[in-house]
Amino acid sequence: MHIHRLLNPAVWHDQVDAKGISSSQSWALAIGNFDGVHQGHQLIIKTLKEQASRVQAQPAVMIFESQPLEYFLKDKAPIRLMSARDKIQALFNEGVAMVLVCRFDQELSLLHPADFMKNLRENVNIKGLTLGQDFRFGFKRLGDVAYLKGYCQNEALDLVAMPDFNLSQTRVSSSLIRQFIGHSQFEEASLSLGRPYYLEGVVQHGRKLARDLGFPTANVKVVRRIPPLHGVFVGKAYLPYNGEVHYNAVANCGWKPSVGGRVWQVEVHIFDENFKPISLYGQRLRFEPMAKLRDEQKFDSLEALKNAIAQDVKAARAFMNTESC
């Protein structure tokens, strides 16, 4: 079992010996994919922190990289809601003291649940576990909450099995949120996430075609499996140096020609009158889609493309004016 330990700097400050701290410290642990760190996950973490206080330990979360279905299904695996980087930061924001990143490989996939727990406890001093009731682990997913109830009782470990988290009598799950996003139901996705859905990445140089047409765009490289967004969207753009200040923007999300094939990318045009044009290359940009304006299209000429972009911006302005009323 290969585990990488990441300490939350907000908890440990200048203490950076992750291996030393994780071995000497007692932990209450939650285990899972935590893709999206949605409201169901947030409730698990809230309960985890309560458990940690009860058993006199620190709260930690263990996630898997790659996610198990990515290992087994490769390119057919479900699309991620967030990158590993964003997920770890979201977990830190929820107040966990440490994130354990466990490498999911053939060796781990073949571990019997008993061997999984043995290896885990050799790496981490566990006093309690908090899990969703549908949690499965080990070879052929033989480990479940029923198995852990017996295991924890024998080992004198505290165990909390969380029921499903429901909104409007519907179970909140990463799969449901993917469906919302795929159908451009961003309000529903944000409600389930407990925060706005966003795409974030580093601004890179592009072909500068849109700039030559009078609509400069920031080409954002999103490091994750291809999100389920294709088309033109209106939303908000956030820049790191401006904190929570956002700018009205329109983004084209989809496939673009590249050396060796095609790449999926986000092209963001900020049309907000309060935005002062500056170079964004090398900086992180976050785009929060609010509504879909149209599907992806191919154009026969640059003039047709220019007219389409102008109509997109016009429609985006009208949408934002309606939202601000």
C-alpha cells in the first residue's frame, strides 16, 4: 500500500514532517473518492470531526489516485467533478488535518479487506472510522460496512456508518451531479455541491484567433478528465489576485485542433466593463458556468465566427442583466 501524506497547513502551520506526525498522532479516518466534495461528503466530514473529538484524535481523509473506476475502466470511467489538486484543497477547507492519497494499483485491487486494514493500520494509527453506508473496499469489493462493524468491534475502534444525504427526497451523489452538469442544470449541481460548480486551470497561449476578431480570450488548460461541457456558456470568471471579485464572461468549452490530435479546452472571454485588460498568461483562472447559450458549431468563414461570437456576447450580457434585476 503506497500512501502519500499531505498535512493541512492551516492546522499544522510550520510543522511539515507528514510521515512523523501521521505515525505518532491518533486519527479518525474517512475513506472514499470524495469526488466533488459535495454536501453528502461534507456531512461525512462534519461527523468525522465530531468522532475525532470524541476519540481524542485528529480528522483525516483517505482518497485514491487513480480513482478505482479509472483504474478498471480506463477511458470509459466516469468523468471527474474536480481534479485531485482541487479535491485536496476542498478537503482542507472542510477542516481535515491530513489527506492521505493512496495509490490505486493492481496490488491494492487484489488486497483482501483484512489485509487492506492491516496495511492501513501499519501506516496510520487509527482510532475511528467514519464512512458512507455504501462504502466498499478490498478485492472484489468484499469489504463493506457489515464487515467493518465486526472488525471494529474486535479491534475496539469507533465506527460511524453514515446514511445517504438527500435533497428534495433525492440522494445526493457524484453521479447525480455529473448528470446535472451534463444537462447544464448548474443551479441544481451547485445546490448538491454546496458551492458553485467551476472549471479552473492555468491560462496558456493559444492561436489568438479570437483576439484578432476583436474578442480576446483566455485559453484555460483544465487538468482533469474531460468535463461534460460542450458548447458556449455564460458565467463568472475569477482571477486569483482579486479574491472573490468576479467578472462577467462567456466561455467556449470543447474540442480544439492540436499537435497530434485534439484537446478539450476552455476559452474565456471577459466582457465585464469593470475588467481592465491585462496579461493573464501563466495565471490560474476559474470559470463558473451559469447557463448554456448554444452548442458547439463549425463556421465556414472567420466573418461567420466573428458574428457568432458577437451574438454570444450579446446573449450573455442580456442574461447577466436579467440575473442582476
